[in-house]
Amino acid sequence: MSLDTALKDDRKLTYLNAEGSDKPLKSPVNDDVLDRARAYRLGRLRAALNRSDCAALLLYDPCNIRYAFDCSNMQVWTLHNPMRYALILADGPAIMFEFRGCLHQCEGLPGIDEIRVAKTWMFMASGDKVGAATENWADEIADLIREYGGGNTRIACDRLDGSGVHALEARGLAYVEGTQLTEIARSIKSVDEIELMRWTIHVCEAGMARIYDHSYPGATERELWAHLHFENARSGGDWLETKLLTCGPRTNPWYQECTDRVCREGEMISFDTDMIGPYGYCADLSRSWTCGYTKMNDRQRRLYDTALEQIHHNLDLVRPGVSFDEFNENSWRIPEAHVPYRYSLAVHGVGMADEWPVVPLHVDWGAGAMSGRFEPSQVVCVESLIAEEGSESIKLETQILVTETGAERLDSFPFE
């Protein structure tokens, strides 16, 4: 046994794919769980739609479309190319408007009542005909509202370019900002959603173990980051939202994307997964450890213990019924030396991506901080970023379920 192997943390290696490094993980989740989650999610949106007194909900955000229908097609591409959309009528059908040639992607999904070819009106696809394309799109939407709206002309939209808003308003429809509607609906998870999320976290932790297993001197930041991509992609996941893995002096300041910089023995490797995994759920976890499995030096250990103190303190404050203001009042206070290098938030929601709510770190709390309280069945992430002048950064984050009586950690990948 080599010295490097002897120094490895066996607790982390238990998260490596039990089937072997040459095989993807296979989900144990049965179809009944997935179907119940689908029905629950669409029901949450319909209930929110009715509470808002809107005739329809128009969705362009692919995460919202996935939430509503579990219909996934070119997810990352459609994050910046609004060319497929969904329309949920409060007193009518749920319609998926899909790319021409891709309608088969939506077949058999229980929440979709009708599939239509999407009318694309973005400039890239329409060029100098974009005006006419917008008019054709708006005519179809307005016709559906008139047919099923019962005289209600309010339409909630999660994302819509200005020309689309103007076209709908010109047809007598009243635009309603739909993002608040979708964010609040998505914030309360069902038992089945949590089961799906647990599997995504399991896949993520296998990817984290793969990063750990290759954290030898000479590996580049990009090589290490690729191991998480690999495990996620082959196990049915979607994408990584960021490229936040750095080592040594590149960990501070934070928010540097991984590069071809070579990791050196004894340096900290710090990362944030931001992984959209199987079933479209997010595993948002952060860890830090030393390259080459060396013992932390005194400064690294001190900073790491400080970050861990923040995690545990704030984790204990997340309870059902606790307001965000109460959480802030009692939250862990970051020492002055670390303030310039801080993470700007203490807690944020997570589901099919990072979600509402966001609770700022106490240093950044102010009049603009949102109101609200933690509720049972919310899933949130508790964050820490600790550094000081001239040091490396320690990044830690854990994902938790708010229960009826407290909170439960959903991840279990060991801290150092």
C-alpha cells in the first residue's frame, strides 16, 4: 500500500460507485414515485394559478417546464433560447408547445393534455420576420385564453421578452409576473420529490468521491471537475450550473472558474457542485480538502474549523416556523478578519435549481432582505465560505430538509 493510499479517508471512498468504476449508478426509484411526484408538482402549479386569479400560466423556463410536466428537451440550450413553452389553463388543458420534430419527447407524460408545435418568434429563428412570428404566437395564446378563460384575461408568465408582453397586451390580456407563483409553488416538496432528490444527492456524492479519489498532485482543476460531470452524465443527470472548483491560491477570492492550473501537494481543493442531476433535481454541496491527502497545516485547520462552526450553528437554527428575520438575529457572526472574503448568503432554497428563499449573511442583511419563514417540506442549503487575507478559502455547504420538528441533512458526505 502506497503512502498516498494509506492517507486516504475511507469514509469518502465508501461513496464511490458500488457497482464499480466502469458502470453508472442505477436508480432504485420506481415509476410510482415518479408519477406521484409529477402529479403533485402540476397540482401545486394549478393551485397557485387559482389563488392568483389568473386564467393561465405560461412557462418558458425549462426548469419550470420540467417541474410541471417532467418534459426535458435541450434544457441548457433553451435556458437562453426561448423556443419551447408550456401553457397551463386554470379551467382547461395543460398544453406543451414543443419543437417541430420533437413532439415524441412529450408523449406518454401524464400531465400533458395536448401537444402542439411551438411557434418560435425569437430573432435568431425569425430574423426580419420576427414581427409576424410574434403576432402569430400571440394570436394562438390569446385564442386559448378566450376559449378557456371564462372572461378572465390575466395570464401569469415566468419569463417573457418585452415584445411578447406587448403582443399579449395588445390582444386584451393582462400580464402577471409569474415567477413568484412558480417559486413559491416549487418551494414545498412532496415525500416523493424528496426521494428523487435523495437519489440525485447519492449520484452527486459518488461524483465527489471520484474527485477525492483523483486529488493527487499534478491533477488540474479541470480534470478534477470533469469527474463530477462524468458521474452525473452517465447516471442520468443533466448539467452543472457552475465551474466552481479551484485549488491553492485560486480559492481566494472565491468565484473563480476551474482552469488548467495544476494542483500541488498540501493545497486546499475547494468546490461547489451546483449539480442538476437525475430527475432534474439539484444537489448543491460544497467541500474542501487537501491535495495529496496531507494533514492540514495550522492555518488550514483553523479556517476549516471556523467554517464548520458556522455550518453547525446555522444548521441548528433552521426549524419550521422560524422567520428569516429570527434566523438572522441568531445566526453565526462571522469574525471581522473573514468579512471581506465572505459568502453573501447564509441559506438558500433548492429544488430543481437554486430557488426561493435566499437569506443573506448577517453582514448583508438590510431593508432589502426578504420576509418569510422556514416551512416543513422546504429544502434549503446552509453555506459557509471562510478565508482571510493571503489565505486559501474553505467552502462548505450542506443540503437539508425542513421537517415538522426540525431539520434533516440529506447529504452525508463527510467533512474533514
